[in-house]
Amino acid sequence: MALFDVIEYEGSGEVLIHRAAQTDFNTHSTLVVRESQKAILIRNGQLADIFDPGRYVLHTQNIPILSKLVNLPTGGVSPFQCEVYFINQAISLNRKWGTSSQARVYDHTYDLILTIGANGAMGLRVRDPRQVLLSVVGTEPDLTGDQFLDYFRDTISMKIKEYIARVMQRPEIDFMVLDANLSEFSNQAKALLNEELAEYGVEICNFSISNIQIPDEQYEAVLVMQNKRHLQRQREFEMKGDLNLQMMKAQGDRASLMVDAQGENERRKLQALTDVEIANLQIDVDAHRTERMAQAEARARAVQGYNWADQQQAEVAKLYAASGSLQNNPANMLAQAPMALAFGDLLRDNVEPVMNPNYSNPGMNFGNGFPGQSGGEQHSPSGGFGAPEDFSLGIEPADPTTPADPTAPEAPAEPAVAAICPNCGASLAGSPKFCPECGTRLAPAEPVRCGCGHLFGPKEKFCPECGSPRPGV
């Protein structure tokens, strides 16, 4: 029996598991383990010692399990028999795989039953040498990558078909989108296969699904259904677009009606506001015009040397003077004069708080005070009310013993001279016959008096005291 001094394997890298032909060794034999290899000693079918890459001289200290199995003595040279397996742990790449049969799946999108198959490439690596030897290796001296894959080909085909069937059950997946997700499917299938092969001590690396196919007639049917689906979606899109257009038009019409209604409401509000503003403006204009006319009359009176109070008192005096009872009885006329003057002051005192100060100035020609007026009160010698000493009505007192002539005509009233131009409103001084501003002919006008006693100005159409229309207008 020949004893081998060196134990090693330098064969092809395609071989994943190699069993050494020699089985007779001794405690001085040398074991050489290459990179990416592991060596396992087996005695009578029992796994003994495992060696990582390196060079080893066998002796009882580095083969303790085998020493017990063989009952090797310590020291000296002792022969023994065992099997030596070299395990290649490098990745065996580019191993082709494919499903042995096609999976029948239902495509929800196209409502078709399809028979789908798949193929691709993968890499294998021995992850646990002990587990591989116990579960895979038989009596063959060498086991290549393809032979090793044959042990798992049916398992791989079955798991891939199950995986494809589960993927096609997803409502968002149809056959035409499978190719767009091959990378995701490959990673998920790889994880599924490694779970299945873990008990064999084998690991799948670089797994890829390169093709998923169906028969040609089924592919043609899928294309027909895809075209129908595309036309249906196009019609739905057009109908939806028309509906959206109608909705947008309806919304636009509604918005336009709302805008028109709002505009009409705003116009009505503006019109109502405008009418009120116009009325208020007209009131302001009328008040301003009345005020200007009153101021013009006041200026005209001031130019002629009297004011509104003088005018009112003069009018009262004229009324008393024109009374027949006064003409027949001058003493009675003189007795009534203080009452007339008091009535003029009473009229002024009641009108003064509501009229422009131009209307309520103290009298310019009838003295600066009347009975009861502060700063200018004058009394009769007996302490009662009486007329001022310089007050004169312009009537010669009649002899009380001489009877009045009833046939004598009354003296005509002095015609009033216009204070302002009736055409342009210019103030007039003196008694001109024509307006120096506009040339309008001026004629003396008879004074017009309201029923309340107010003397109308040249341009007054309504009484500013009681609102009555001017007589003759």
C-alpha cells in the first residue's frame, strides 16, 4: 500500500467539489489547501477535520477528530486511511436556468389566460461545506457547477413559476409591463430561492430574469386587446374632456351671470346714491344762491345807508302812517308809534337767532335802541316807553282842533330803488337808471310783501321765512 506524502488539488475551476483519489496517509503527510478552497477529512462516512487555505503537516494535534476515529498513537509516524474532499467556494458564474414548463396565469387587464415561461442566468457558491457534503455529494469524484445546478433545477423552476403567478395577481400588473420590472422581480426571486436552498448549504448569487415569454398566438391576442383598451381610453378621455368643457362653460356662464347681477346691483346702488347726492347738491346750491342774494341785498342796503331792521321798522311805520284812523287822529298815531317800534324790535329779536347776522344788525336810521334794548334804551319823561326825541315818521302832526279832510288823497308811497341788478346781481349805489355792469335798464319796483310780513327781494321767488311763493309768480 503506497503512502502519499502530499495531498492537494489543482484541477479546473468549474469543479465545485473534488474528492482526492488517494486515501492512504500518515502523520507526516502534507496537506495543501488553495485559495477559495476548503479541505474536509472524512473517515468511514463521518466528517472529521476541516482545513482553511494553507499548508499543513498532518499530526495528531491538527487532526484531533480523525485521531480519535483512527485511534492514532502520539509521537512517531502512524499510517491511516481517510477521504479528502476539496470544496471550491468561489462563485460559479453564468449558470443558465429556465422554467421546465410554463405557468398558467390570468391577466386581469386584458381578460386573458396566458402560459408564461421565464429564463435567465445565475451564480452558485458553496456557503456551508459540511452541509453540502452531507446533503448533496454522492459517489461521484467530481461535481461541476452544471451538475451541481441539476440538483436544484426543478426547485428553481417551481419557485419561479409560483412567483410569476403571484405577481400577475396584482391588479396593477399586466403582461406588457413585466419587462419594465425585471430587476425588481430578479431581486425578489433571488431572495425566495435562497430561503429554499439554505438547508443545502448553497447560496445563489447574481440571479437575473432575462426574459419572460408567452406563445406567439397569445402575444397577438394581447396586442389586439391592448389596442381596444387604448381606443376605449381615448373615447373615455374625449367624453370626459367634453364633459369638463361643458362644466367649464356652465361655470363660466354662471360666473358671468353673477358678475352681471353684481354689476346691476352696484349700478342701482350708485344710481340711488347719485340721485341722493344730486338732491343734496341742489339743496346746497339753492341755499348758497339764497345766501348770496341775501348778502347782495345786505350790501345794497349798506350802500344806501340802511339795513334790514331799518327796512322792517320803516315798513311798519308806513303801515301805521297809511292807516285812516291815524290820519284822522294824529294823537292816536303818536300814541301807537311806540307799539310799532316795539313790534319791529320784537320781529327782529325772534328772527335774529335763525338768520344771518346781516339781517339782524341794529337799526342804522331809527336810533340805536328801543324800549327794552340793552345799551340804547330810551324812556319817556314819565318813565314809560316812548319814541326817541329825534324819531320822525315824516308826517306833520295835525292840529287836533282841525278835522281831517276825508276827500284829501293819500300821499303816494315813495317807490323803492333797486339795490342790486336783477339781471347780473351787481350791487348798485344811488339810483341809476341802467346797470353799470351789464347795461340792464333799471326801473323802480313796488315792494312785494309776503303774508307773514317779509319783504321780498328782487330775485326771491319764495319767502325765506315761511316758504310761501312770491305773489304774482
